Amino acid sequence: MVMQSLQLDRVFRALGDPTRRAMLGRLSRQEHTVGELAEPFKMSLAAASKHIKTLEQAGLVRRTVRGRTHYCQLNPQPLADANDWLRSYERLWTKRLAALEAFLRHPEKE
Amino acid sequence: MVMQSLQLDRVFRALGDPTRRAMLGRLSRQEHTVGELAEPFKMSLAAASKHIKTLEQAGLVRRTVRGRTHYCQLNPQPLADANDWLRSYERLWTKRLAALEAFLRHPEKE
DNA sequence: CGATTGCATAACCATATGGTTGAATATATC
DNA sequence: GATATATTCAACCATATGGTTATGCAATCG
């Protein structure tokens, strides 16, 4: 059930680019063609196409080809896996937030 | 309150490497010196030092210098920020998981 | 003082990444 | 069949990344 390390590498690296995160944002609302996904950016279609390929290899995007048009949809599973990895650190940041809250409530104790 | 896009880039990219994730894992349990963090890996100290610098620039590691020794500790805040970003997609994967569960319970309906 | 330790920095190398343009491919349209 | 559309692919370029070894430097040890 646990995600392979190499696949987690691909997911986190795919998320480490603002163009790709923006594409995922649009796909979270609706399916889009490659052309539609590329349109908001001022890079070439070929460059956008490479970003989509990166997302696909990370498992974040599924592609369906109908005729000459490629339809992309978001596959949220790798996001859930990345979230699982992050959540194993959750107690650390909640502990810190709790300490911050306590301080804001009773600064004299610090 | 929202994390800068560029900082989110740095955090996700920092997480996209197994050496750095392993370092964070150790730091989640205990503070460590640069030498201690480097020791488990079969790369040079200089290479490990660069990874630590990357983590530091992503805000994930804080360094305290005492004498000639550098002590590193985990700062979980950027992990919380990355988690916040991911959680904005949560409804998508829970919806999908719910559908899968429903199917496993009543396969005939599919 | 001299040697050793803990670490950063510099120079270098190979490969990856993110972009470009131009050509190829397949499907639609006239 | 000819042309237009949707997209990939190939070649190329600049910069980033992840590694190396060698060097430097401050702090500690003997």
C-alpha cells in the first residue's frame, strides 16, 4: 500500500513547479485538453506538453485520446500518497502550533 | 498567511529526493550534527552538506553553530504549509476512495 | 605550538530540467 | 486530395542538480 520511494520522488518533484501546480488546479475543477491546459501560459505548446508528460509520469494526470485531441484528467491518488507521507510529521507541527497558541494566550509564561 | 509560490517550489523540490527525506526522518526524532546526518549515506560529506543546505533554503532545517559543530533541527512549518496545499485537493481523493469502497461493498451496482 | 576535527567552499563533471524552434504524425474539414 | 488542427517528437541551448576531489578555516586537542 505504501508508495514506492521513486514514485514519491516523481510526485514531489512534479509539484515543485508553479506551472504544473497551476495545471493541476485547473484539472481539479474540470477535464481539459492539452491545448486548453497550455493556453494560459506564455510558453510554447511543446513546453506545456512536456509539463503534462511530467505530471503523467508522476501518475497525477491520466490521458484519454479521442481523435486528434488528448483529454487530461486529474488522478488524485498520488496527492493522497504525498499527503500520507507528510502527515507522518503532523504531530511535530501541531505540537509547535499548540505551543505558539499557548504563548499567545499567556505570554508571561514564556 | 499563505506560503509564497517560490517557497512552495523549494519545499516540494527538497522533498523530491530520497536522501533529503531520510535526513528529515532522522531529524524528526532528534537534532543531529551535519556529520551525523551525513554518516548513513555513502556519498561524500560535501554532497551531504549540499543536501542539508537545500533543506535549509526550503526552511525545513534550522542550523545552530556551536564551536566548529553545526547542529541541525527540523522546522516542521513548511511541511504544514505543503500539507495545506495538498489538503485543498482532499475532497477529490476522498470522493474517489468513497466510490471505491462503495464498489467493493456492492460490485453489482457498477 | 602543531595536529586533528567539523565543516564549508570552490572547481569540476555528468546528467536532468525547462525552455526554444522546426518537422512529423494523425485526424478533421473543405 | 488538399489544407488546417491537435499534438508529439527531435535537436538544440542554458541553467540547475547531484555528485566528486581538493582546499581552506576555525575550533579543539595533545
